[in-house]
Amino acid sequence: MTAIKHALQRDIFTPNDERLLGIVNVCKAGKKKKNCFLCATVTTERPVQVKVVKVKKSDKGDFYKRQQTWELRDLTVVDAKDASKENPEFDLHFEKVYKWLASSTAEKNSFISCIWKLNQRYLRKKLEFVNVSSQLLEELPKAEESVPSGESQSAAGGDEDALEEYQELSAREEQDIESMMEMCEYAVSNAEAFAEKLFKELQVLDGANIQSIMASEKQVNILMQLLDEALAEVDTIEGKLSSYEEMLQSVKDQMDQISQSNRLIQISNTNNGKLLDEIQFLVNYMDLSKGHIRALQDGDLTSPRGIEACISASEALLQCMNVALRPGHEQLAAVNQQQKLFAELRDTFARRLTNHLNNVFVHQGHDQSSTLSQNTAELTLPKHSPLHRDLLRYAKLMEWLKNTQREKYEGLSRTYVDYMNRLYEREIKDFFEVAKIKMAGTSKEAKGKFGLHGSSGKLTGSTSSLNKLTVQGSNSRRSQSSSLLDMGNMSASDLDVADRTKFDKIFEQVLSELEPLCLAEQDFISKFFKLQQHQTVLPPLAQPETEDVDGSVPSRMPPQAEHRHSLSSEKDMVRLMMNKIFQSIEPELNSLIALGDKIDSFHSLYMLVKMSHHVWTAENVDPASFLSTTLGNVLVTVKRNFDKCISSQIKQMEEVKISKKSKVGILPFVTRFEEFAELAETIFRNAERRGDLDKAYVKLIRAVFMNVEKVASESQKTPRDVVMMENFHHIFSTLSRLKISCLDAERREAKHKYTDHLQSYVINSLGQPLEKLNHFFEGVEARVAQGVREEEVSYQLAFNKQELRKVIKEYPGKEVKKGLDNLYKKVDKHLCEEESLLQVVWHSMQDEFIRQYKHFEGLIGRCYPGSGITMEFTIQDILEYFSSIAQSH
């Protein structure tokens, strides 16, 4: 280790003016790498810099190189890991922690001791030594004794002792020595003579110093005398300061007394101010004026001025009662007296207000002047806006009652609902009575016939606006559709466009009158009872009611259950109050709908469209409102009646019976479907419930198709192809004219069926007008099919030219025309006049006849070439036959 130390000093540190004082052989803890040396060095120039240098041996040669350098002043912690046991590991904390493993514990201890000595001598910074024995830091010789003799000198060696004894000369000292040596010529050559000379000069200087001290004794005595005088003056000043301090102490005591008095006065003033604030608070917030007291006790609740005075007084009373008292106020007798007075005034005014409003509600409930019994000419409902306007003056008082006397507020609510229910029940009953009379007719006979007082179960519904109806159809068509419209002992012949338009207007008028009535009442309830702002407990009057299965008048829940039941929002409370007030609207609407459906089942189309529109309008305003819910309920019944109407038409189609003695023609249910489609397209134009109509269309048209085929198969008088052809032609014409998009596939199917059966009827009816000639050529075609060449057929005995001429002679033009004339008469008997298909069928027969003629001509030309054989009539003759026969009839 000593050789390594000298080599490092020579090669690394001497060129950099540094001295190596401590060294340890280490490697990084936890890693298998080559060893290196940590060296503790100081610079030879001032100021001295202490460093820790990491030196590593080069891989390419036997020389060392400096790898990393740290300043000792940057070192913060030296951690020896264990102070009691030998452990070669230690940590040095610079900018980060460096963990080292020394080659021996002695080297680690010697290096740490060197670091401690360098810090103590040159830096004296607060360097923390952790897990380092105190003996190691304080008793260096003992530590060195534990080191082997060879390693001790190299690790901490005599260099450190020499460092402690050596003291370098300053620059001035060097300069003085040089000048002194220059003054003596033999200073270098004769050191002893030079030292003797210096000693003599020193003695001379010491003698001069002693004489100088003895000569200054007088001045010293004078100085001592001055010091004694100064001390005496100081004692005098201290005495005066003591007397001043005593005087100030007496002043301090007096000022303390004054300060104590001022503090007590301030506390008294503060207490008086607080007392004044409390008194002013009670006077300002718990004092009710005499005018307000008079208004609460005897105020006029009928005049506008008196109502305003009562409103102001009630608000002032509520403010006084709700004032937030401060701690201790409730113990004051005056406060308790005022609170008792306020409670008495509250009870008195609440009783007066409740009695007055009860009288108003009762009077209005028994008022007969607004009913419809006196005037049935106009289908209108009485307006209650004057009553609402008068009662809204009490809205603020109702809010006060709601906040102060909940029981009286709920009692008023029940009274209002009960009496308004009676009033509206009379008015609505009279209103619907007039509507039923107008709908069924004004005569007593009509009234009795349709049972105007009939009722139905619970229904649900809504309305929609509708265009006026225009129906096109002949009287004969209407008479044929009587069974379809006969839903209640009424026939379509008794109805016309005006009847249905009348029903449409009446139904729309009924809904138009009910809607503003309900909206106005709901708006009044929300404003008058202040139900649009807070969540509250539901009053007993608005509790939901149980309903019987048969739709009879519902019964109220037990009072105990009513009081326990509550709703989450006041919007629900408003709706339930409306249900109680207008509980007769839904049954009356159901009864009116049942009457309209009984008069004419097609009225369900009008009602479905109108109710749908009104429900849609009401739901846009408030989906949970009474009007929206009620109309929605009625809409379900209307939709059910509409479905029943469709099912009834399908059932009638299935039950239709045809006469066995007369021709069928256009079937009644086909005509009724046309009438239904024309009516529905007019009613449902731009309607919200178009989807329901499209579904009904599909059901009806499929039933029409199926039953047309059924009737055609059962027909005995009229051929099946004629029944199919005429009815599907009528269906195709109807769908093409109305342009119903959802039935495009059925329209194409109807056209296809009509074309197929027309062709089938033409072929079957035309038959074989040249029967023998047809049989002859069938035999010719059979021979050709067997392999006989066409030009060789004429050599067959049964099909030679003579046989052909013989057959042709049997069909002269006169006979052909006669047969066609009989065919025309037969077709005319089969076809009905309504569809006007006779000429169409006749023209198709002409085309088929010409086709057969051309077929025969072609066979003659191919099988009997050059024979000169031809038919006895031409295509031109055929055209003339068909034309003359058609014109003659």
C-alpha cells in the first residue's frame, strides 16, 4: 500500500500541486467490479482545498488515472454502517449516496479518521458521522495502533504529523528574511556568525524596550488618575439615574390605575351599547302596529282595500312570529307576552279568513245561474274566470294560511274541491246532454233511441284537429255497404256527408270547450293554493281514490290513510285535485264516444284523429297534467273502438252471403273498403296516428283478397274468373286513385290477379270457335312431335289435303260471325255494368281469336306448302265481325 501511495503521489497529485494524506482500497458495494482507490488530498497553495478523489488503474497499462473528484465541503454524511462490529462497508453522502466496500475494516477506519481530521482543521463544517465510534474520531493514536505497522505509515503516516508541526512562512516574512540576509555578506557562508549577530541585535532591542517602559511610568500614573476620576463621575451619574427611576416608578403606578379605570369605563359603554341593540332589535322586529292589529281582528275581507290591509297585516304578523330570537330572549317576560299576542291574532285571523272563504265556496257550489239547463241552443261551457279573478285576490292570504295554519288550509282545500266538484258536475252533465242531443238529433225519439244517459267503463283518450270530410260515392254503393255501417241498428243509407261533418264539428266543439276549462281551473288551483313552488304533504282532499272494476264512481280512501299518504311534488297534488273536481269528465266522454260509435262505427276514425291531436298538444304543455292524463285515457278507448270497427268489417267480409240466382258483380265488402279508404284518407290527412290507419289498411286488404277468392270459388251463377277479374279490377282502380303508399304491394298484386283472371276468362269463354279445325291441327302437331317432318304430314291418310279442305268448309264466315254473336251475349250476361269491362273482355277475345287464326294459317303454310288451301275468312273479316257485334249491342 506504501508503494501505491508513493506512486499515486508522484504520478497523479504532485503534477497538480496536491498532497495525498489518506487512501483506502475500495469497490462499489453490491457490484462485482475492479477495485479503485479513494484518496483524501489537500492543495499545496493557499487557500487550501480538501478533496476526495477516486483513482482507478488503467486497463491498458500499469498506470493510474483520476476518474472522479468531490470537494470535501460537499460531503454531508459519513455512514460507517456499524460502530460496534467490524464491517468494511461505508457510505459517503455527496450530491447522492455512494456506497463502498473497503478491502479491510482497518483501512476504512483510517480513511474515516483522516476525513474527520481534515474537516476539523480546514473546514470545521457540520459534517455528520453516523455509526462511527467516538474513540475513532477522538483518539487517533489508538486507532493507529490497531493498524499493522506496514499499513499504518501509509494510511495515516508521518505525513499527517509533519502536517500538524509544519507552518508555512507568509510572503512578508519571506521578504524580511531575504532583506536581512542581504545586509550580512556572510549570512550564507558563516551561519554561526550570522546567528551571533542576530542575537546581539535582539539583546539591544530588548534593553531599549525596557528603558522605554520605565520612561513611560509617569504617563501611566496620570492615566490611572484619570481613570479614577472617570469612575467617580460614573458613580454620580448612576445615583441620578436611580432617583429618576424611582420617580418614573411612581408615575407608572398612577398610569396603571388610570388605564384600569378607562378599561372599566369602556366595558360599561360596550355593555350599554349591546343592551341598546337588543332593545332596538326587539322593538323593531317584535312590535306590530295598531293598524295591523285592527286589520287582523276586524278587517274587511270583501273590499279590495280591506283585503290589501289584511295581506299587509298578515305578512307583518308572520314576520314578527318568524323572527330569529337571540339566546336568552325567550326568557324575557315581554317577549313571551308578545308571542302570546301574535298567536292569538294568528288564530283569530285564520278563523275569520277560513269562514269567509268557506262561505264563498259554498255559495258558488250552490249557484244555479251558470248551468246549461236554461239555454241549450249553444254547445258551450260557462266561464269561471270572474270567480277565479275574485278569489285570486286572496292568494297571498292562502299562502299565509298554508304557512301558519296547515289544518285550516287543508280544510279550505277540501271545501273548495267538494263544492266545485258539484258545480262542475252539473255543468258538465248538462253540457254533454246537449252534445248528445245535437249528435243524435233534437227529437225526443232520437234521444230515447240512442240512450243518452248511457255510461261506459273507464276510458282514456286524447284529441286532434281534423279537416272537413268529403266522401265520394253513389247511392247504390252506399246501399251496398249498409251491413258495414250497421253497428247500432243504423244503416249507411241514413247517413250522408253532412251527418258525419256534423258529428265531427260537435266532437271538436266538445273537446275545444273542455280543454280551456281544465287548463283555466288547473292554473287557478296552482296560483290560489300556491302549489307550484315547494314540495309538501298532500292534503286529504287530493288523495288517490280506489276505483271499482266496473268503472263505477270511485270511493275515497279512509281518512287515516289519506292523512298518512304523501306525494313527492305539488304538481302531483294539483293533478289529483283536478281529478276530484273533474271526476265526471272521463265517464261523460266515454259515454259520448260510445254514442258516436253506436250511431256510425266510422265515427271512431274522426275521434281517433282528433283525440290524438289533443293528447299530443296537452303532452307538449305538461305530460303529467290532468288534461293530458284524462285525454290519454280516453284515447285508449277510442283506439279500442277503432280496432273493433276494423275487426267488425273483417268479420262481415267473412260472413257475406251471395245470391245463387243472380250474378255476383262487385262484392259489397269491396265497395265498403273503397268507401272506408276514401273516408280514412280524408280524415287522416296530416294526422299523427297515420301508423294506426296503415296497420288497419293491411288487415282489411288482406281480408278483402282472401274473401274475394272465397266468394269466387263458391259462386254458381257467375264464373270464378269473372268474380275475380271484376273485383280485383275494382280494387286496383281504387288503390291507384287513392295512392295509399302502404298498399303499393297489394295494388300490384291486385293488378296481377285482375290480368291473370281476365286472360283465363277470355280463353275459357272463347273456347275453340273452330273446334273441328282445332282438333285437326292438334293431330298434325302430334305427328310432328312424333318425328314426322312438317312437309310430309300431308301424306298421312288422316291429315291429307282433302281432309283439310273438308274441315275448312265447315267454318264459313257466316257461321263464325253467328258463333261470336252468341259469345258476346253470354259474356254480357256474366259481367256487371258497374265495372264496364265488357269492351275490355271483348277486345281481349278478339286478340285471342286472331292469335288462333294466325296459328292455324302458320301450320297450313308449313305442313301443306304450295297447296293453295286457305281459310274461308280473313283477319279483316274477323275484325269486322267483332266490331259489328259490339256496335249492334
